[in-house]
Amino acid sequence: MRNLCIVGLQWGDEGKGKIVDYYADRFHSVVRYNGGSNAGHTIVIGKKTYVFHLLPSGLLKGKRLLIGPGVAVDPQTLQEEVEMIRREGQKPNLLVDGRCTIVTPLEKEMDSFIEKLRGDRAIGTTKRGIGPSYAMRALRLTPRAGDLERGTFDLSSAMAFYRTFLKKLPSMEGWTDSAKASLKGVVGDVGEEITETNEAGHSVLFEGAQGVLLDLIHGTYPYVTGTHTLASYVPASLGIPATSLGDVMGVAKAYATRVGEGPFPTEIHGKLETLIRETGREYGATTGRPRRVGWLDLVALKYAVKMNGVSTLALTKLDILTKLKEFKVCTHYNVRGTETDVFSRALPELDSVKPVYLDLPPLYGAELTTARLHRPMEKFVEFLEDEMKVSVSIVSMGEERTATHQRAARQARA
């Protein structure tokens, strides 16, 4: 079996954690390759809900867990998650790459400071210090996981840098020792292990954080995350050959959500907004903030599918549409009087485009079963396949692990 990358195709929160958990049985290892503890991947098993910010979502399937060098690791969050899962009677089989960027209390304080500087143009970050940690990595002022473990990094230069901006620095007393303890015995070379795993005939599942539209370069800048979210970042992040990427599965909701500020062409307001948010439990897994909601944006979705070379789709939250008496998707943007379905052409002025909608037959009251899709649901999925030119192999109809329908392969019509 080939390696597989699971990537979010919207603004994050697409349900990647559940899809990774669903597929993890088929792979030897699950690898986080980007982002940090600003991501929250949720897995629901029966009445129990798990939220992981750093540990890969293959944990509950007993898989080898790898955190690659492109991830910003907050040792405190990592320790909290490890302790939480140990209380559940499990021991994570974990390896953290020694080249991972480390998030210290200094970066968290800087994150809040920068948000205040932006005033009414604040981005709406999680204030977990992710952006500043990557910036400090570029400035060569922050420690890496291996540096902490070996005790070979001096934070004095970083603290001198932060004193230039911050009136008062957060206390660092005991932080180094605590961070070092959280990494004891789990630091190594993730890229080398992936290569050895593949050479032994085993496959690896790459778990992405956030979504394509939050990519630092290709997303809705400046309302983006601090790193890269594309599937093509996997080889660069992990230090493995590009040929090791394997297949790419894109995950998208049947509607759209966004946390924080930034353009959102298909955003819904009013009673329908509230209905979708409450029915879909659209609150941030990391911050608890209410997510903005909108109709499915096919213009943006095509952009994400093409850019990532998506070979198959996982469609989530289809069950929420069965509670709505109307259903539409955005097929084009109106940009100053001209219609386009090319996202990159509209991106520079995305905050002012007008969505062009197609009304679809409502799925209100459709039967939910994992054995088959109700015919109106199946017709919508086929419509989506034809629009994206990619097959939909997974349909999620609820948060619980078992509320998942696997579709037979279908060649999307040209």
C-alpha cells in the first residue's frame, strides 16, 4: 500500500481527525507534519470525546506516532496530552523529531502582543505562539527539540530580543527543566524512521493540520496560519523524497466554516447561521470560539483540490444538511461584474466578491445510514464528484467513529 496524506481543503476544522482515525488501521505509523497546538483534532468513540493538539490522531488505534520537524511543539501541551492519554490506560508510542521548533512562553506572550498591535485588523489567532515560534526559528533564536533534550541551547538571546518589544517577560522559571523532561526519551529522526518503515514494506499516514486556505503563502493572507498546509509540504517538512508522498485525500465539509477574521464569501448570517452552528457543534476545538458558517464554496474547493493533487475526497458533516430546508452551493464569484470560477483570480479582492449560488434539492429529513446513502444524498455526492473531477470515497454522517459510509470507487464524469 502507498503512503497517504490527509489534508484539509477549507479553513481547517473539516474533520480530519476522524478521517485519520478511520484510516489508521491500514498504516504502520501516523505522522503530524505541520502546524502546532493551534490545531485541534477531535475523535468521538461512543460517548467519549478526545481532542488532540499535537499527538497524531492514530493514537487511539495504537499506531506508532511521529511528530515531524515541520511541527511547532509546545512541550507543556505535549506533556498534558501524554498524561491525559495515560490516565485512559494507554501509553503513546511516540517519536518527536529533534529538529522540531519549540514554542516557549515567550512566543505565546508575543502572539498576544502582536494581535493587540493589529487593533481592529486583528487576525484572530489562537494565541498559542505558533506564528512567533516559526518567526523565531527563521531568526535562529529559538531552541529545537533536540537542543532542549541535550541542554545545548541558551535562551538569553531570545529573551534579549523580546525585551525590545515586551514591557514584561513571562516567567521562565523552571520552564527549561519541565520542557526537557517532557521530551525525555522520545526525541529522534522522524524522516529516517519513515524511510526505514517504507523500505520494510510498511506504509505511513501523513496527518495535516489546519486547511489549504490557511496556508502561509497560498491562503487568504494575511488571515492565515504561520506555516504551510499543503500536501506538498510533507516531503519538505519531514526530509523525505517527494516520491514518498503517495496518495492525497482531501477532507471537506458539506458546508463551510471559518474561525477568526478574514474574507468568507459564502458566509451566512441570522437564524440559519445559528441553526447550522448549533446543529453542527461548530465551536473551535482549541479555543471554544464559535465558528463562522457558510455554504459550500466550490470555487475555493476546486482551487484546493488542484493545488494538492487530491486523488480522493472525504466529505464530512453531510448529516447537518438533513436539518436544513434549503441547500445551495457557490459555483462562481462575481468580481466587479465579471463571473469567474478561478479562485486565484479573485483572491486579491476576496473580501468584496459576490458569490453566485446554485440551489440544490434540500436533503431535509433524509435517512441517515452507513450502509447506503439516501438517494438525494447520493445525487449530491455525484454532483460534487463531477464538479471536482475527483471521486468521493468517504462520507461522514456524524462525529462518532462508526458514523462513516465508505463508497465504492467511481470514475467522476468529465
